[in-house]
Amino acid sequence: VDGQNIVVSYDFTKEKVKFVATVGAGKWFGIGFGEGMIDNDMIMFMASGEGSIMDAYSTSYGAPPADDIDNMEDISIVNENGVYTFTAYRDLNTGDPQDFVMTLDQKMPFMWAE
């Protein structure tokens, strides 16, 4: 994997947003919903050891801390030959004030970092 990759879709069967990220070993990849680093919902995918996904909320320009409530569900992390594939789901509206409310019929602002 030369670069990180993410696909965000809606799973109509589960009625949840589906995230599938591919990240090379020893790297990380993050996405955010909104504009700018401060006061925005983020998800971090860390490809080391067993791998991890963090539901985060950015309060500054540094690395975001974990959100008070982890709303990521049905997490799967597979490491195959140093390429981690992360799959996770989240409700469109989690009810968590630190989570961006997603809608299916509107554009959403995304940002990313690696």
C-alpha cells in the first residue's frame, strides 16, 4: 500500500454507515467530518500491533483524543502481509454530541490526514 485508502458507504441492511480503510503497517490514517481541526468528529485507523480504530473528537491542532463515547460498531481488523484492512460501522445519528450527524441526502464535509 503506497497510500492509505478509505471507502465510506451506507449499508442499507444494517442501516449504518460503513467505513473500510486500508492502511500500511506502521502508519495511521484519519478522517474528520467538518471543516478545520477544532471541535470536529474524527475517526483514526492505526496500523500497528493488532491495529485499532479510535472514535475521536478534535479540540486542538494536535492529535485528537478519544471521544467520550465510542460509537464505532462491528469492528473488524485484518492484517495481511503488512496491509491492515479496517471495517467498522456507525449510526447516521449516534445521539452523541461529539459525533457529526450524517444524512444520506446532503453533501458532507470531509477532511483526512495520514
